[in-house]
Amino acid sequence: MTTIFIVGTDTEVGKTVVTSALVAYWQTRHPQESLGVIKLIQTGTGDYEHYQKLFPDVEIVNPLRYDTPVAPPVAAERENRPIPLDLVLGSLEDLQERKKLVLAEGLGGLGSPVTWELTVADIAGNWGLETILVVPVKLGAIAQTVANVALARQHKVNLKGIILSCPQPISEQEILELTPISLIESLTKIPILGVIPYLESIKDVSKLAHVASNLKLSVIIDQLSVVSFQC
């Protein structure tokens, strides 16, 4: 079993695109192998419903969901509900026991609150999850990456690599200038695993699989005969 925890520097940075691409790639290359996808916590509607529609043959789990589309502690307080992280962890562990690969998507950014005391970085570190950081290609991306890697180290997150994502149409030259790979790797000492280009639609499974095939992460996924992945 291998679990990949997909987190971002913020909301709307491409976590769902990366997760969808990896699911599509796995289904294309390893259709006989078991896969599970878990959206640990969701507020409002969105990712869970997207995965259910796009991948009807994949087990999709969302153990904790709030109707109010705000940070979980605020949503839980507004709805007068608890935040049972033991339920979330139990659902994750159940998938881990039954699936060859588990893709777990976080919410918001690494610094986003999960409870009044814990952030997504705390969850990743406390649960020992091998983590991929999704960074949007835009002005300020270098500073965001450096800050998030520092946060990950502070919380002892097992950060395996960074994926650059293009939420908006952008040229190759702009990608090179806004997110120079050699500079980011030099500053963070974390490998860049590839770039997800801008996609007009994230409902084309074959296109998603092709995009994922260009990531270094695809090679890691193809080598899941080992217990954990190495970059």
C-alpha cells in the first residue's frame, strides 16, 4: 500500500486537477490494481462530487463534510457539529488496508485550519503521510513555495516533491520566469516532479492521464511494488 497526500499552497491551486490526473493515469496503466481516493474533509460541494462523476468505478470516500463552504472549524461551529478526526483517520486507514494506492486530497493550503488547534500541515505530519505540494504558477509562487516548505519542515511533513500547476492559460516562457525549477529546488531542496499545464476541462480522462504521464510521479506510481515511494 502507498498513500500520496496531495496538498497545496492555498485554495484553487490545482490539487483536484493533480489528483484527477493521477487517478486517470492509474486507471489507464494499472486497471487491475485497486485504488482508493479520499477527500479527508470537505466544506460545501465540489471535489467529492467531481470524483464520483468522473471515476464511477473508483471507491471515493469523504468521511467528514460540512455544508458551509468555509474553513472546517468555522463550518463546524456554524452547524453546531464536532470535528471527529478519529473518524477521518479511521476511513483513511480502512482504505490503506484494502487498496494498492490511496490518493488523499487535503483542503485549502498546508496552513489551512482543520480544527481550532491543527492545520493541514499538522495532519500530514502527525499521520506520517507522504506528501506532494501543488504550487500554482503565478507571480509570488517562489515565495509561497519557500514558505510552505518551511511550514512542512516545521511540522515534520514527509514532503516528497512539488508539482507546479497552471490554473490559468500561460506561456512556456512565463512558466520559466515565474517558477524557475532550478531556483525553487535550490531554495527548498525539494524536487520538482513536473508541471501540470492549463486544462480547459478536467473531465477528459484520457487527457488527464496523458498529463500525468509527463510527471516524474508517474514513474513512482509505476513502481508500487515497493512499500513507499522515493523521489
